[in-house]
Amino acid sequence: MRFDVLTLFPDLFAGYLGQSLLHKAIERGLVDVAVHDIRRWSIDKHKKVDDRPYGGGPGMVLCVEPVVESVEDIQQQCDKPGRVVLLTPQGRKLNQRVVEEIAKEERLLLLCGRYEGFDQRVTDILEPDEISVGDFVLNGGEVAAMVLVDAVIRLVPEVLGDENSCVDDSFSEGNRLLEFAQYTRPREYRGHKVPEVLLGGNHEEIARWRREQSYLKTRQRRADLLDEASPDRE
Ligand code: JE8
């Protein structure tokens, strides 16, 4: 799986990409992430890539030429063009279904805006898949792009070892329940005890208890998840 990230702040990605899971996936050749500075495609002698909005108003708008031309150049770097994703509050909202859909792609180009966003003609010309990570305001598309990369790489076969398998993740196909509570040693801390059932070693009983805890927690906190069409729910 290859990601090309286009941004004005490429340095923001180094820390994220260096984290162990992703670093190992990159080393093993399962994932490839190339971060590109849009400024490289500036057509201005001062490397400017933004300008004041026509019609007035606050802030700056990212110019159409460097963005469209950076995408065209980067698409040329591989045999097959990638799916272009633009992170924007106006996009369709990201959820696990959308992540699963996007994870089917071999190659993704992630466009990260800043300031007041891109000139409308970026969208008109590139016709990107516009995605929002949620109904709150970020300062730019970079953190949203990291969210998308993070969610997508979990679905790339072999990225997670068996220990971190994603088959029973909340929100994965066939699972729309929140996760049950986890405990590790010590058995008691400041009077807070680990539930007795987990100490007994009766795996059937433990599995039943966990399913029930998941269901109760979901009903209490996220009843909306139970309303979603879910066929075979016990
Ligand atoms: C962004 C963003 C996602 C999400 C994504 C890209 C580029 C026009 N507005 C721009 C004005 C307020 C500040 C905005 C900053 N901005 C935000 C997001 C996003 N994906 N779920 N929330 N915010 C840009 C510029």
C-alpha cells in the first residue's frame, strides 16, 4: 500500500511515521509513505503557494497551480495513478466502512490543506474523494491524514501481528459493539478489584461475560450503534 501525502508541513509526519508499528510495516515493505512539500511546486519566486481570497475575507487560500501540478507529477511517479483524497470538513464523514473501502486501494494521494483551504478549482479539476474525520474544526488536513493512514494500515494484511489482530475490533465488519474492559496485574489496586470471572479460567464464561459487558456498554453509551442494521445479534 502506497501513500503520497501532499502538505505545506511535511515535518509534522516524521514523528508519526517513526512509531514502531508503522516503522516496522515500512521496513517490511508492506506500507510506503512519501511525504511531499507542496511548496516545491510553487510557481512564485518567493515559493509562495497561497494568496488572498477573491471577494475579500480573512485568511489565505491555497493556489490551484502548485496543487494540481504536484498531484500530476506525483501520479507520474508510479505506473498506476492513485485515488486522490482531500481531507476537508466538507467531506463525507470517515467511519470504519469508509476506511474499509479506501483500504482496498493500492495507492492513495492525500491532500492536506491549511489556512482557508484550497481554491475551489483544485476540487473541480482533480475531483478528489473528499473526506472529513469528524464534526470539529482542525487547523489543517495533516492530522486528519494521519488518522486516515492510521486506520487504513490496520487493514493491510500482515501489518498487525497475530497479537494485535483487528478481526474483532469495534466497528469492524460484523462487530458494531464497543470493547469490553481489560485488566492486568495487580489483582487489586486501591480497593479496585479485577472482576472475579476473569480470574477463574473458565473461557466460555469469560467470553459470555465480555460479550455481555460489550453489549451493556454499547447500549449505555452508543445506543446509535445498536440501531444500525445488524442482522444476527444475540
Ligand atoms: C482545515 C478539518 C478534516 C476536519 C481539514 C483541512 C484545511 C475553511 N476552514 C479551514 C476554516 C476554519 C479552519 C479550517 C482549517 N483547515 C480543516 C480540516 C477536517 N478532514 N474534520 N475538521 N477540520 C483543512 C484548512
